[in-house]
Amino acid sequence: KQVAEEECPLIDIAGEIVSPIHYHDSVKILKALEESPFGSKNLIGQYTHEYTARWARIVKLFERENTFLADSAKHIIQNVKYDIPLFKKQIARATQIKQDSIKKQADCSNNINKYQIKYREKCADIGIVGDHVRSELKNLVGDIPAKMSDIAGDIGTLQEALSYYQVFARFLINNPDLEVCPMLFFVLQHGNVTVSQWETGVLPTQESDSDSSVEIIEPIETHDKNGCIVVSGEVSSEEKESPVSMDISSDVVTKETDPEVECDIDFGIDTIDFGADIDFGDEIIDCGEIDFGDDEIEINVLEAGEEQKNELLLDNTTTRNKIIDELYELSAFLSSRREELSKHSETILSEIPDCPPEIQTTQLETVEKMLSKVDVPLSKLTNDKMRHLLLLKNSEKYIDRLTDSMHSQLRLCDKMEDSIEEMKQRITEAERTYEEVEPKMQRAIETTKLLKTCVESELSKKYKGRPVRIMGDINTL
């Protein structure tokens, strides 16, 4: 084909030839050259142009001893057994790659939508927009006091349920002093106050107003008749009101207050030798000039866990868990009572002597309303949003983990987008392969059919016009 293109630059037939060139291609080139200016002959019938004469010799070589039939058969076998099946496989593979890539591209698009929806749902569950996850998570901590206040208000609506539970428990256990759900009763009466108020019953304002100030009293040491040292002093008016008493004068027992009591110190041994030369002196020690600093010294004693005691009941982990446990307890009781009332077992209780009227008159609808009220604060305290808020408040590392978990959904979306771009490239390559291979296969099929027809015609001529048919895979092209 390269020779044909180089030697026949002025004819268009060379572009139609498929490599390798067979007998019929040579005949076609020779006819094209004869019809061109290169096809002139001299007086003895030879071609004057070198190109035409060369192709004429090629045709004669093909026709000598029927060489063209063997050459055509070789091309037919090559096309039918190797080239055309290879082209078909390439086209089938390119088509399959394209179909698979289109399907995977659609799957990636669906996954992107799924991840985005999941991301938005997770943001909605936590209560953020999702534009700046970390900063929005930190801002959520400021919403906790308002939410806890709402929950405390919901607990305040459980008076009827708690009273019903307490009456029922006292009646069954026969203990009129039984206290059930003490934490819920306390929150119902006082609201979401501090842990310190729950433990001591003292209002936080009272604790902050009462200063732990102690007035240092100048001690006066005197000696009684027997030589015992007597320490006396007066307690200030502030200390009389303070729960901490610094008065030690009442603990001193002298011979004057109780004549029957000796002023000797008993150290648990029979005799103590203080020595004969010890002089205890008879003078009064005057401590009036000792400077102890300011008249009043403020003492702030920081006890262990004071920071937790200043937390609100619903903010402190321990007390909040107790409240949740009591809500579960109350919910379980009301659920049990609902099942009992639905089976009309209240008639059994009405027959028991001394059954409280609160138990006898309570209907199924009332219990269901109580249970629905209990479920409100319980669901608010145990839902995923509140759990995230409490973890965000107590752990900086949890903010990092949650932020990374949220961003993982976006990273998956980016990964799917990269896969979509990759699938687009594979689709483009498959289409390009198809466009390149499909014309080659069509030309090979057309050439094979042409060679088949020519071989059958030539063979028919050699056998006095008897019809010749070539059988096999060539007929399925």
C-alpha cells in the first residue's frame, strides 16, 4: 500500500486499498493507472510510464500459475479466522466497557445524592447547617442551658404522674413514708438548681452571701491557784451566727468551775518528773500586743468536687443520670399500669380494703396522658441530639471526631465525583476504540466477501462453469 501511495500520487484509488494488497487490489490500481495520463502505450503496446508498467508486471505475476487464487485464499483465511474475530472482540470489549462505565457513573451519582442526603440529615439531627461544621458544633454548646431549662419545665408537668406513682407504691408496700423518685420531686418543686442545693437544701444565694470569716480572738492565759493555765476569750457576734464555733472557753475545766475536779493533767502514766528547778512563774502573760494581721480573715475552703456541686442538676452527669433512671422507672410503672387497665384488672384493686381513691378512680386515658408527658423529657434527655450536645460540652476530642465523621461523608462525595470523571474518560476511550476498529472490521468483511466471490468465479471458470460455493464461517460474517 505504501508503494501504491508513493507511486500513484495522482490517483485516488490508493486511499481505498487495505493493507496487505492482494490480486484484486493490484488489478484495481492497474485499471486506475490506465485511465490516467500514466496509461499511454507505445507502438508495440508497452506502457510508456514506469508506474503503469510495474503494476502490469505485478498483475501478471499474480496470474501466473493461478497464484492469485492461493493469495486470495490466504487473505480469506486470515480475515475469517483472525482479523475479523479480533475486531469483533475489540468492539465487544469497548461496548462492554462503555456500558459498565455508564452504569457505574449512574451509581456514583446516586451515591453522591445518598451521601449528601445523609450528611444533611446528620446535620439536622445535630442542629447545624453544615457549612462550617467545627465552629457550628462549638456554638451548639451555648444552647444547652435553654434546652435544660425546657426539660426542667417538662418535668414540672409530672406532678400528677409522680403523685399517682407514690400513692400506688405506698399502698402496695404498706409504707406511708415511702419516697419514690426523690430527684424528680425535687426538680418539680425547685427546678433545675445546683447540685449543692440538692445535697444540702441551702439555696446557692445563701451560700454565696454567708462569708466564711473568722475573727481572731486574743487569748489571755492565767494561772489558777494550783498553777494550771487557763485560756479565756470572748466569741464575736459573727461567730455566734456562724455554723463554725471557735469558742474553746467552754471546754476548759478549772477548779473554780468545778471544785471536785483536779487540775492535774493525766498522761496515762503514774508519775511525771518535771524536775525541781522548773519555774512556771506567776506572772500574767499579756498577749494584747500580738499582731495577728487584719481584724477579720476571710477563709475560703475549696472542697473536692466543689466545681461539680456548683453545676446544675441536669448539667451534672451523675444527677442527670439519676433523673433519667427515675424517668425510666416512672415510664415503666405507667406502661405496666396501662397494660393492667387495658385488661380491666382495676376491679381487683377496688375489692382490696383501704384502696386509695386515687388508684380506683384513675382511668386508662389518664394513665396514657401521664405516660405521654413522661416521654417528653425522657426523649429530650436521651435522643442523639442531646447526647451529641453533652459530649461536645465535655470533650474537645469528641468535637474533632464528630467533625471528621461529618467530613467523611463529604470526602465520599468527592471520591464519587472522581470516579465519575474516571468513568467519563473510560467512556471516551471506549468510543474512540469503537470508532477506530469498527470501520476496519467492515472493510475486512467487505474484502473477504469480495475475495470469496472472485475465487468462486475463477474456480467455476476452471470447471466449465460449474457452480462453486465456499462453505464455513465465511458465510456468517
